[in-house]
Amino acid sequence: DGGITQSPKYLFRKEGQNVTLSCEQNLNHDAMYWYRQDPGQGLRLIYYSQIVNDFQKGDIAEGYSVSREKKESFPLTVTSAQKNPTAFYLCASRYRQGAATGELFFGEGSRLTVL
Amino acid sequence: AQSVSQHNHHVILSEAASLELGCNYSYGGTVNLFWYVQYPGQHLQLLLKYFSGDPLVKGIKGFEAEFIKSKFSFNLRKPSVQWSDTAEYFCAVSGFGTASKLTFGTGTRLQVTL
């Protein structure tokens, strides 16, 4: 089955540690996204990538980093510089950035808790 | 900058009641509009979308939404809700073009009681 796989589903981290969240898709989508979901704040865009080896900052990129070395993979690193990292992180993809008919497909999310 | 406002944060309805969730957007150009739903414990999924043509769009599970350009609105409706519609609903807006990104509203939590 085609889809988006995020791992781990739950992650605990101590303050000061970096952590990397994995996102893999087998939908052959060009564009991939990372969102952060917090109660009462909806989804906020962290980073997005239209093609391999290219990515752009979203609305809340500070304290995060990404890479896009392969079309199917878009890992997100939450660095120690992120002041409030405890959140639910969602990865998404769509066929082509900017395409008029391109809906986003979402993974099941990764819940990060900083202790 | 594009933005989306969902004024209803938490809505409680009895089964069979009619539903209307408000969504207003701000964007200086041609828009794509979406409603996504997140059922408890499940991933976000698309409910319906508008790109062009008929401003009244129909989605899955009996939902529909009307795009009113003059009001910058894209309200979601369902004539008769079911307990299984309990979920969080997100409105989102995107422009056209290679630089477009999808911006979400803050979400509306719908609770349907028996």
C-alpha cells in the first residue's frame, strides 16, 4: 500500500539533545512538508521541500533542520535550540508543489516529549 | 501573508442536528481551499477541496462546503451529523504557483452526543 510512514510514533528526549524524526513516502510525490500540531494552534508549517536537495523554511523553522537527499525521504531534526519542542509532528506529501489539484497526504505523526 | 480563521473552536451537537463550521481566509490571489478531518487516533485526511468551477463542493460522508468569494469564506456543512463525525476539522488555503504552501486554521473540535 502506498503511503507515508513516520517513525518513531512516540519519542522522549532530554533537554539539550537533538532528535531526528523520520518520514518516508512511497507515493512518488515531489513535495514534502513538516508541520507541528499544538492544541488550539492548528498545524504550523516548519519546512517544506519541492524537489530533492532543495527545501524552504516555513513559518516556524527556528530550532529545526531538514534534509532531502532522496525523493522518498524528508527527515526532521529537532535541535536543542528549539525552545518548546514538545509537540505532535506531522509529515505530509503531495504530487507537485504548486499543482492546482494537489492535496496533501499525511502520515500518522510523531509525538515528541521533552523531559 | 495568507491566513485562515476558524472561529468555532469547540462545537457540541446532538445526533441528527445540522452542522455549519465557519472558515474565513486571507489571500491575495486565486485560491485552493480544503477541509481536512482528524478522527480520534487517526491521521489527517481530506474531506473535500475546491479549486475552480461550482462553488458548492461535495465531499465524503455527506459533507459539503460553499466557496463565497465575496466573503472570503469556505464554510463546511452537513445536514445531519452522526456520532461518528466526532473529530477535529481543519480548514486550509493554498495559492497557485510553485511557491504556494498550505496554511491551516486552528481547527474546530466537533463533539457529537447521542
